[in-house]
Amino acid sequence: MAIETYRPLPPLRLGLAGFGTVGGGLSRLLEENREELLARCGREISIRAILVRDPAKARPCPFPDGARICTKPDDFAGDEEVDVLVELLGGVELPGRLIRAALEAGRPVVTANKALLAEAGDDLFRLAAHKGLHLGYEAGVCGSIPIIQALREGLAANRHLTVSGILNGTSNYILSAMTNDGISFSQALKQAQELGFAEADPALDIQGLDAAHKLALIIRLAWGVRYPFVELPVEGIVGVTPEDIGFAREFGYSIKLLGYAALRELAAGESRLEAGVFPALVPDDYLLAKVDHAYNAVRIEGNAAGAIFLHGPGAGAMPTASAVASDLLRIAGGGRPNNTGYIRPEPSRIAILPPQEAVSSYYIRLVVPDRPGVLRVVAGAMADHQISVAQVIQKGQKDMVVPLVIMTHDTTVRAVRAALEQIRSCGILSADPVFYRVM
């Protein structure tokens, strides 16, 4: 009986839109791990064309040999010698146009563009499903952490109950520096920028929007539903102070920016999805509380697998390139596309829990006069809105005012806001009140 001789498949030729940090990392990875990739998928993966705005711009690594350098998007999009589009430009308008053109021409796509997919990805996912093409985006969520693959395949048999995680490395670095070094937000942000962990304009990171883009994609993978991005409640870390970090530590918590989603079972068998991005107090004995610096981590709880914890670099040239390459290996192997984890092209509908009805315990800090009767006013407002108080501490004095810190039992955001508004109306607050969720 003759043994069949192994015959390599034709090379997989890439059109790479963007050659910045991640694009350069991908070029380097494809060269350094060439033999490993060939052994895994049976074909060479090479960069055939590269789209850049300025070919003369200084870059972290040289263009790969043999790649055609393009500056005109239309010429790049029409290159018939390209098998797969890899989009690493960022932004929305041009990447969206390039991705649509590639899919319409029958080419699979790999992208790291979470903003595009979270805000305007429905049509692209629908088009990819109609064409039977891969639309890979592992690199768009948490860098090298294989969260997309885990939800789409490894944990696909589970009914997911909660997903929570540190989804933005810049914010985590800032909060870690504030916690470990006792520095202010502005000092920690400057440090993050000097080390390259934060952009010159860090708004997307510190306002929570980058984490929200990732959370929107995770929700679709975990539950097969669409949570409209514009309706997702988002709060960043700009208001977090060393004072709040210090009080949280006294209670045994660390403050982290979390992306959170949970399936809530209500009365009469009704389910509602709760989701949001917000700073939260995480117990120090939780693994999430121990994730420092620019790392990401995700905790997934399924009804069969239980709790799963994934941790790793959330950004950077090689970690993100690793995620891009994982999608390319899927395409090179010829597997069936499974872009959203569900066979239906349209996400199903699910009732969304109004953010004001989210139930948790809360950390509240008030700055009030140090005089008799103040605590009675605060306690009365809490009681009027059925908020049960677990702990209260009052420390120090400055200009005859003191911080009054309250930890509540489970209550709703609506009740907390109403109680704080009642306290505000009494004219005893010397600064805006602060409250954070306690996990």
C-alpha cells in the first residue's frame, strides 16, 4: 500500500492595511515562526501587499521582502494576488470600506478593529455570513488572551452566567501605579505615557470606551445577543482618587476598571442582561484584584465549566500579532467560518436590565461638616430609600470637614442616586459625592 506523500498547499497571501506597531510585529512573527506556522497549517503565510499613508515614515521594523507598498486604498483593495485582508489601521471609515470590499470580493478578513465591529459591525458580520467567509477579530479583544476562541469554541457548550474582566491595560496600569506608589491620577497617567502604555490622547482608555468596545463583542460571543453600544453604560477612571483607593484598601478591596456582563434570572422565568464598564471595588482575595500593570484578565462563569480565568498581555506588538496569527491559521486550515459563535446571522434579542436597576453593594464617600446631626441626615436619607448600611468610617478633619465613607448592603443604583440627591438637597455636602460598585 502506497503512502500518500504530503504536498504543501499554495501560500496564503496577505494584504496588510497598516504597518505600525502591530503590523510590524506580525511581519516579524511570520518570519521568526515560519517553520512552526508551516507545520501547523501546511502552507506558507506571507505578506504580499502593504497599505500605508507614508512609506518613508520611520518604523519599528523594515517592510518584508517582496511586499508591494501601496499608498492608494483603491489600488490596495483591488489587488487580485491577495487572499486575505489583514486590517490594522484603526479608525472606522476607511477600515470599514476596505473590509466590506474584501468580503464582497470573496476574501476573508482579519482585523484588530474593535471600535468598528462594536459600533458598526452588524452589517459586516451579516455580509461575512452571507458569503461564508471568516471575519476574525481575536486581536481586537485583550491582545494575546484567546478570549474569542474560548467563548466561540472551548466554552461553547456552556450557558454563560457572568463575564467580568480588566479589559484595558492603560487604565489598569494607571490604577496599579496609584495603588502601589501612592501617586495621583495625573502622575500615573504621565508615567504611563512616558513608558508607552498610554497614547498622547488617552481619552478612549481612561474614559472606559476601549473596554466598552471589547465588552460589546464579548457579549455577542457569550450570549449570541446584541447589546447596542450606544446604550452600554460606561464610566471611566478619571474621577478615581488616591483617597478612594486608600479607603478601599482599608476595607480589603482594590479599585479596578471592569467590563461586566451577567445574565439575570428574574421572576416568572424572565431573563435580562446586565452590562457595563465602571470602576469597582474588587475583594483583595479575588484573582482580578491581583492583576497589575498593563495586563488584562477575564473571568468567565459557565453553568457547566464553572469559573474560568484568563490572564495575559492586553496589547503590544508581539502579543497582538500572536492573536492576528491565530485567526490566520484558522483561515489557512480551511475550517468553517464561525465568526460570532452562533449559526444564526442575526443576533437574537434579549431584554436589557436598566442600568438603574443593577443590584450590588456600594462604596459611598461624602465630604461633610464635622458637626452634630450630620450623620442623622445621612442615615435618614439611606433609610428613606431602603438602603441598609453595612459599615461607616469617618477619619481626620480638614477645614472643619471630614470624609464619611459608607459601605452598603445590596441595593440598586437608583436608590443610591436618590439618597445622594436627598443628602445634597440638605446642603451639607462640601464636595460632589462619590460611589462605586462593590463586587
